[in-house]
Amino acid sequence: MKLSYYPGCSLKGSAADYDDSLHRLCAHLDIDLVELVDWNCCGASSAHMLNHEAGMRLAMRTLQQAAGIGHDLLVPCAACFQRLKAADRALRRDAEYWDEPDYSPAWQVIHISSLLAAPELLARIKKAVSRPLTGLKLACYYGCLSLRPPKVTAAENWEQPDTLERLVAAIGAEPVRWSHRTECCSGSLTMARPDIAERLVADIVAAAARAGAEALVTDCPMCQANVESRQPAGTGLPVFYSSELAEAAISGSYPSRQRRAHLVDPGVLSRLLATAQAVEGGAR
């Protein structure tokens, strides 16, 4: 499988570990990522909040580059996905307004969770797992932007999504039932209004803990950073990327560079894999 790839600003900066785990996971699954050569910022969130056309033009430039390749465009960041989907929808509905009268691509903008939860990919993942994450209880956290508004994202189950749960089950972990899967973490306000961010994150983390989760799993770099950095001191719930967990289950290891990227100790995953390795060694 070959896909065009748009990492966006976060995955080349604060979420470089997300980019790293995604590339390693795709290598396991025989997915060839072709990164757009001259991609630019998608405009989230400052551009589209200040000037609608500027925000749209930034995303459209990226779509023009993707059109030259012709593969489905994989977008891991939820904010980037939302902005590129909005531009794609605008071009398909009113291409002449945006000076792109020939815009009618056969390819699609796809989000990482939709890709990994597709039946074919889930089957590949299950087959590739070497050390299932048995017993690890995870709260699947979607946040806002990969699902809403559904008229832009085309999400079928924006109220009750299950893509992350399907992936978590495929790697042997246990998705818990909980109340805050699609609640906002206030990522866009984390610097301007940390008081709001801390309150919302505290609610999310408390709900996950009540459900018995040992960690959260997400596909949004803003949610990952915000929930780890803004949760109350002493809470201790790490937030993993879905690609990070899937790659660990397939490879059977958890690189130290991945562990160091976390603000909350991700030891629960390291200990689980170490225990599995010890059991395997004893069995031999």
C-alpha cells in the first residue's frame, strides 16, 4: 500500500515521537508513506480564526501537491485533518470560487484512525502482533477535531466512535467504557486560559480513572500534550498515541526515545512488555 503523507507542523516538532512511531508501524504493515515534498502549515488554528480565505488557501496548497501524486492522503494530526477536509469539501462543492475548476480527485483525505481500523489493516495488525498488550486497560480518547463537525469530517459515528477501540482490541489491550471519549480538552486555550484547560483535563482524567483505565490512547498530538501536561499533579495517567501502542505490540519493545517523550511516566507499558518477555524466556 502506498499513501501520500502530510505530517503537519506538530509531527515535525513537539510530536516528533508520533511521527516516529507512525513510520515504524507503517514499515511493519508494508505501508509506503510518500511525504509531500513542500508541504506547508494547514492554518490551524490561528490562520482560519483570523482570516477564512487565508486558512483555506493554506490547506488548498497542500491538496494541490497531493493531487500531483494521486494516492490517498494520510493525515495523522486531528487539527490538520479537519482543516484539509474542510478545504477538500470546499473545492469539491464550489471549485470555481477557489480557482480550481478541475478539482475532482479520486483520492481521499484520510485520518490515521480510519486507516488503522479498516478491516484489512486490522487483520494485518492482529497477525503482526508479537506481544499482545494483554491486561492493559485503556481509555480511548478522541477529542473534538477528528470527528466534528461531521459534515466536514464525514465521520459516521461522531457521537459513539469505535475506531480506537477496535485497534486497542486488535493489539490485545482492553478498552474501558467511559464517559469522556469525545469531550474537549481545551487544547486551543491551553496557553491563553490554562485555568480552563486544567479544569477540563482534570475532568477527563478523573473519568478515565473512575473507569479503571491505566492510561489513555489518542490520535491527536494536541490532546496528547495537553492531557499529559495539564492533568493534576500525582494523577499519573500517561497518554499514548495509537500508533505508539500498535508498534510496541508488533515489535515487542518500547524504545527509550519514545518513553522520554512523555511528560507522564509511561512505565505501565514498559513493565507489561518486560513481564511478557520474562514469561517467554521462562517458557523456553
